[in-house]
Amino acid sequence: MRIDVVTLFPRMFAVLKDDGITGRAVKSGLLTLGLWNPRDYTKNSYRTVDDKPYGGGPGMVMLYQPLRDAIHAAQREHNGNCRVIYLSPQGRRFNQSVASDLAERFENIVLVAGRYEGIDERLIEHEIDEELSIGDYVLSGGEIAAMVVVDALTRLLPGALGHEDSALQDTFNGGLLEFPQYTRPEEIDGQLVPAVLLSGDHQAILRWRRKQALGRTWLKRPDLLGEKDLSSEERRLLEEYLDETANKTG
């Protein structure tokens, strides 16, 4: 996969290229990360990338021409065959389902990180394929949102996580929160690892993990269960979890 980011602050993305899962993906060739600075496409000696908004008001708006030219430069790397996404609070909500859809459908993606009060609306109308939002809050720019998207997509690339099942067990995969995890030692301050995880019974472990995922989702994100059509076995597991939780607190 190749992801290009149009940004006024390309140095912010060094951490993605150098460290963690994304860094390993870049070094192994699973991910190509291109960076394009609109300042490199300005037409005056001041390298101007913004101006006052028509109609008045605070802040500045990113100029059409340098941003458009930076996007076009990124598109030429793919012969125009790419998805151009603007990170915006007005976009559809980015979640695991959207990440999976993008990873499956597109090998080449261009992310546009806005700044200031946003970008010229005409650019959104003519150059952007879709807008994405990572949440209902305001950031100083789209760079952090772009990093979130890059990281989420990278985790879905075959081989990026080192274990083929890692992405399948992530939180939100299958519409549920992740089950609890434990590691050595078996006892910490009198708290024990659940016996089933030490049993070696893989079917029992899978059942326990599914029950915990269902129960955690019910407790912490019941809205997710409202969107999911539970099977009879899943309903039975959730009832078991609720009974066990009630017995612990009763």
C-alpha cells in the first residue's frame, strides 16, 4: 500500500516512518509513505499558503492553488488511480469498519491535512473524494488525524503485525471490544490469571475470550451491541457473563 500525505508539517510524520509498526512496514516495503508540502508549490517568494476568508471573520484559509498542485503531484505517483481523503470534522466518522473498507478497496490513498480555518471549499468540491473525521472535537490541524488513519490502515496490511491473527483480535474487530489480556507472572499481589487461560484447552479459551469481549462491550460500549445481531450462542455467553458479574458484586 502507498499512502501520501499533503501537509504543511511533513516532519511530524518522521515517527511513523522510523518507529513502531508503521516504521517496520515502511522498512519492509509493505507501506510506502509519501509526504507533500503545499509550500513547495507556491508561486511567490513568500511561499504563501493561506489568506483571509472572504466575508470576514477570524483565522486564515488555506489557498486553493498550492494545495491543489500538491495533491496533483501526489496523484501523479499513482497515475491518478488513488482515493483523495480530506481529514475534516465534517467528514464521516472513521472507525475500524471504515479502515477495513479502505484497506480492502484502495492500494493508493492521498490524505489531505488541513490547517487554520480549513481549506477553500472549491477544492473540496473538485479535488476531494471523501472527508473523514476521527472524532467530534477540534484539532490544530489534520496531521494527527492523518497519522491515526495511516496507523489503522497499516495494521490491516498482511504481515505488518508479525502474526496473522493479531489484527483479528484487535478491539472493534467483529464489532466488539477486545477481551482482557494477561502475561507473566501468574500471581500479582494475590491477583491470579484466570485458570482457563492456563488450562491449554483452546476451545475453552476461545469461549472465555468471546464471553469476555461480549461482556466488556455490554459494560463499556453498549451502543456497539445495539448495532450487532447476536447469535443464540453469543446471547448465552453474554447472559453467563452478566450472571457471573452479578455474583461477584452481590
